[in-house]
Amino acid sequence: MSYTDDSLALHTDKYQINMAQAYWKDNIHQRKAVFEIYFRKIPFQNGYAVFAGLERAIRYLSDFRFTESDLAYLREEGYAEDYLAYLATLKFTGTVRSMQEGELVFANEPIMRIEAPLAEAQLIETALLNIVNFQTLIATKASRIKQVIGDGISMEFGTRRAQEMDAAIWGARASYLAGFEATSNVRAGKLFGIPTVGTHAHAMVQAYRDEYMAFRKYAECHKDCVFLVDTYDTLKSGVPTAIQVAREFGDKINFMGIRLDSGDLAYLSKEARKMLDEAGFPNAKIYATNDLDELTIMNLKAQGAKIDVWGVGTKLITAYDQPALGAVYKLISIEDEHGEMIDTIKISSNPEKITTPGRKRVFRIINRANHKSEGDYIALENEDPQHEERLKMFHPVHTHIAKFVTNFEARELHRIIFEDGNLVYPVPTLQEIREFAAENLNVLWDEYKRLLNPAEYPVDLSQACWNNKMRLIEEVQQKVSERTWA
Ligand SMILES: Nc1ncnc2c1ncn2[C@@H]1O[C@H](COP(=O)(O)OP(=O)(O)OP(=O)(O)O)[C@@H](O)[C@H]1O
Ligand SMILES: O=P(O)(O)OC[C@H]1O[C@H](OP(=O)(O)OP(=O)(O)O)[C@H](O)[C@@H]1O
Ligand SMILES: O=C(O)c1cccnc1
């Protein structure tokens, strides 16, 4: 039997459906639960990550329903009718606080906080992580590459190598919001308004079996022309042919430049630059592609490569050197049988992995004297660090590492996105998100932005948050030590 693919409610792991069933059967499915999404390690050994994924998460939560075909499938899988009847009534009724897309985010700080009836909160975990993990990973990689490209133009060319279609589309969006200027994916242009760009492939030269004819035919129907010059011999054939066609067409085309896609890109770009300049085309740009990433680009720049436009595909869209971000979804508080919220903790022998219980707020502490960030400050829900004259910021594990900050702005990073299931957040345009991402980078010292061995950005807990965590660790240790076995 085949089913229509008309909902994302089953885009989850089976254990979520099974746990939700147990909660429902035990009649605790409506208890309020609070989960947080965070990751423990910034990818690519970068100094920061760029959060992306909120817009799709909003769409997912707004549309969250079990359709007839979902229920029919679950029925066939053997789920009980009464449980299916309950699932049929479900929609997302929770409250979500989240960082905004384009926000800089660091290890161990809550990116999103979901407060919802336990069963609902559990059912949406997998999809939310799926969205946030991928999009944040690609936005971070794109930002890292863009840091190296600097004032040069960066173009996302990865669709053909992406892990399937969703990855190409949402990866193109993540790259754009993190600073890339354009994408080759036309559907991403249509859906998100991202500027689209394109040169031409070797296939076109091969199809005419001649560079001159191929460039001419292209120029006959396109005003903007970038000719790919490396099909036969870049310097002896490709560049001179591009120059010849550009001369022949004169004002009829906008000769934007040439693209190099193989060989020594530093050497070839320098030689090609000379040839273009001497031919009277100083404004023609040199585009480069071929397995580029931030390290190759940095290296090429160090060699004095004369590349103006960087096309980056495989290494960006697949996050080649680190293909997964490990964001997790952890329960931090749950309603008990008396209707009271009880903070919960997950212990680990690794102190960095112990969860931080309780509802929390995240603040970026901006020094008013220089407008740079002193670090992030995680406080409990009822705390407002802005009221402190002298804020103590200490390392959450190595607590002796501490500093005091005065004259600061405590900028809260979470926004309320859904309130009791209603979308209350005015979703920004992609353009606004992109500008926001760029502005956020300005508050970071360069030490956190460098490619290699960046300094560790402080993410600290308030004293009350730290005390609460210690109290729960002790409580759990006490409980475990008192446990007797029959
Ligand atoms: N001057 C350079 N310094 C460092 N890396 C470079 C330089 N020029 C090119 N590269 C990079 O080196 C790699 C060369 O890839 P590869 O071995 O596939 O060579 P190629 O020239 O593309 O050969 P092919 O003709 O088979 O495509 C690419 O990742 C490319 O970006
Ligand atoms: O190298 P990437 O960073 O992944 O960038 C995308 C690559 O896709 C194209 O190559 P492909 O060999 O697929 O097609 P082509 O015939 O147009 O060169 C293009 O020439 C780039 O090299
Ligand atoms: O337009 C291009 O040059 C392009 C597009 C996709 C992949 N590689 C190159």
C-alpha cells in the first residue's frame, strides 16, 4: 500500500510515537514539559555558530497535524484505535522561545525552548533537531568561508552535490543568510528571493566542440556573459577566445569575466588577469571554482591569486569536513502530579555534558564602552542581569575563572515565537535576517572570528542558575546513594 506524502507529522523517530503513547495511556501526556535545544561543540572548530532553521521550524509547527494517511499508516503498523483517535486531535499548542535566525550561538546555550504538553513536545523533537542541526551547520560553514572571502563575491554552487533536494534548497538559504551573495539554485531564488547566478558548463564547449562557437552562441542570447575558459587550455586557448568574443560583441554584451575550474588557480588567475587588463578589460572579473573551501581560499589569497568571485559547492553544501552538528533536545523541567514544575537534570561523568536544569534566559553582555560582547550570560527565568551594577561572569565548570563587568547592556537573545500554539513572532524577511547576521558579527572581537584556533567565547551561568544545577546534582546523588535493591 502506498500513502500520500501530505504531512510531516511522521517525520519523527518511532520512539517518539511510542513514548507519546505511554504518556497518553498513563494520562500524563498533558503535563507541561520544557525542553531546550543546544549543542555542545561548535562545528569546524569555529569560534561561533550561526543559527538557522527557525523559519522552517515555524512552518513545521504551524502545520503539525496527523493526517488521514498518517493515521492509516499507523493503523497498519498496529497502533490502537483509541491512541490514533487521540493523535487525530493533536496540533501544536505549546510556547516556543528561540534565538532569531542569523543570531550567533555558542556551545551549551539554549537556542530554542519548547514548553508544551509532554506528548506534543516529544513528538516534535526529531524534526526540530533535523531542521536546526542541518541549517545551523551550513550557515556556520558559509559564514566561515565568507570570513575568508571578505570583500570578494561568494556564490553557492552546491546543489548537484548536496545530500538530496531539501538540503540543496535550505542549504542555499542558510548560506545566503550567513553572508553568501547568490546561489545557482533557481528554485531557491524562486522560493526565497535569493539572487541567482550562472555561468556555463564544459558541456556547452564540448557540445560545439569549439570554444569560439560556444562563447558566441552564449553571447547571442545572454547579455551578461562569463566564459568558462579551462576546457582545453586556459591560457593558450580559453582566455584569448573569451577576449576575442568579448571584442567582437562589444557593447552588445556585458562581458562580466571568465571562470577557471581546474589547474593552479593562483597562477592561472594572475596570468589571466594580465591578459584581460592588457586586452582592455580591467573590469572583467575572474571567477574560480573547483572544490573550494575556506582553507583553499585562504591559501589562494596568500599566493596573491587574482580571483574576484568564488563559487563554492561540495565543501559548503555537504559541510564536508564535519557533516553533522550535534544539537540535542533535553528535558529541563516537568510538571509533577500536583501541577508544580520540577526541574530535571541528566548527569554525566563528563561535567560539560551535565544538563543545566530550569527555564533559562540567555543574554549577550555588550560592553557599552566599545560595543563588543563580553560573553553570554545564562540566567534563570526570573533574573534580569540588567539590574546588576557589577555583573559577575564566571566559567560554569572552572568557576575560579571569573570577571566583573560594569557599564553593559544585557541583550536578551530569545524571542517568543509561539504562545499557546499561536504564532506571535513577526517572521523577518530573509534580507532582514541576512543583515541581522552581519550586524551580529560586529559585536564579536576578532579573536573569536579567526579561522584557526579561535579564542573560546565565554558562555557563563548566573550564580542562581549554577546553584540550582548544584542543588539538583546533589539531590540526584543523594537519591542514587539511598537506593536499595530487593
Ligand atoms: N594554487 C593553488 N594552491 C592551493 N590549492 C589549489 C591551487 N590551485 C588549485 N587548488 C586546489 O587544488 C585542488 C586541485 O584539484 P584536482 O586535483 O582535482 O586538480 P584539477 O586541476 O581540478 O584537475 P582536473 O583537471 O582533473 O579537474 C582543488 O581543490 C583546487 O581548488
Ligand atoms: O567544485 P565545487 O565546489 O563542488 O563547485 C561546483 C562544481 O560543479 C561544477 O563542476 P562539474 O564537474 O559538476 O560540472 P562542469 O562540467 O560544469 O564543470 C563546477 O564546475 C564546479 O567545479
Ligand atoms: O554557474 C556556474 O558556473 C555553476 C553552477 C553550478 C555548479 N557549478 C558552476
